[in-house]
Amino acid sequence: MVIRDNDSTLTTGTKVISSLAYNTPYYWRVRAIKCGGLSAWTSTNFTSIVAAPVAITLGTLAPSVVTGVSINPTLTWGTVAGAALYQAQVSTASIFDVIRDNDSTLTTGTKAISSLAYNTSYYWRVRAINNGGISAWTSTNFTSIVAAPVAVTLTAPINGVTGVSVNPSLTWGTVAGATLYQAQVSTASIFRCYPG
């Protein structure tokens, strides 16, 4: 028998034990002592708690800053041995003092996020949870995609006009945020790319 702790100087009904191994069965017993002798041992057993999970490795959007991310992304991370749950948080602040999404009921390495704002910096982090405790946070950040531009307003030639030059100049109003424009001319209103 290997005795880990042995203390015969106790005067109350309490003994604090420190630094047990994780997820290990232990047996313990106590007996009373007085001048007339020793009582019989009273014994039982228990198993120590599992170790807290290790920190998570992020998947999607990690490890570097990513731009142009969908406003409905799915965050992913590597699961860790022994984790029972995962907690994922999304914030617009790097110190996470304003939490947009907080979910501590996740059992897999994914979390779908919806309806983020366009062209906005977000921070996200994940940690693993089990009966032994909670891992450290693993975090990173990304910027959501810019909003699609609004439709342009056609200015010339105006709809339905006749007598337009065979070399017309098509004009339209520019829109905020557009970097390019695509113009098409067709003999059919359905703009087919090929005859037939």
C-alpha cells in the first residue's frame, strides 16, 4: 500500500489535502486516538476530478486578421480531449466588454453567427469546459465584408427614347462604395449571352 498522506495530529474533523492527481481513484480512512487506544478504521473511496481542458486551436478565420468575412459566418475550432462543452463569444471590442453573442452550450467545434453589421471589426474567442474547470480563452478577430452597393440610376439615354445615335454615350449616377461598374447592351430585354 502506498500512503500519500498520513497525519495523526488532527484535533478536528477536517483534513485538507492538496495536489491530488486528476481523474484518479483514492481511498481514505480515519480512526480516533485516545490514551486507551485506537478505534477501528472507517474507510471509503472517491475519484478526483478530471483535468480542466487545454486551450483550443481556432479554425476558421484564424490565426491572422481576416477581412471580407461574410455577415453570416460559421466559426470553427479544434475540439479538445475531455471537453464537455465549449463557450464562444463574439464582440465588437477587443476586451469583450460588449458581448454580441455568448453561447456556453456548444458541444461541437462550430458556432453559426448571423446578421453581423457590414464592414465592422469583430473579435471572437472560445474556451473549453468540463467538470475539472475551464480552459484559457483562445481569440482572434476579423472584419466583415462591405455591403453591396445600391443600384445605380441610369441617366442617359432615358427609358423608351427613340432616335439615339448608333454611337451613344451611356451615363449613370455613381454610387458610394462602388469600385467598378459593369454595363451591358442587348437586343433582348432578358440579356441572353448567346442566340437561341
